[in-house]
Amino acid sequence: MSRPTDSREPDERALSQALHEQVRQDQVPDVSEALQKRIASESRDSSVGYAVVQIVLLGALLAMGVWYFWR
């Protein structure tokens, strides 16, 4: 087996590696709260009222198109 090129003691290497791992984990943002807010807002937007408004807007757009080309 090859010897490690690091001249530090094994305990020092293990501590250094653990500290580096902790710093790396601290740099990763926690997105769970933001994701929960996003899911809540999207589920609120998918209500029946939202669908009715979208259908009314689509119907108005189609009616305007028919009226424009009929004239």
C-alpha cells in the first residue's frame, strides 16, 4: 500500500477532513422552506377559480378573433 503524502499525523488529517466536510455542508443552502412556499403558492393557483378565469380569458380571446375576422 502507498503511504499518504500528507506529513501530518492521522488524527490531524481526520480532523482537517472533517472540518472541510463541515464547511462544504454549511455552504449548501437549505431550499426546503422555499420549495414548500412555492408548492403552496402553485397549489393555490390551481384552484377552480383560477381555471375559470383562464377559460373566460381564452373565450374572450377567441370571441375577439372571430369578431375581427367576421367583419
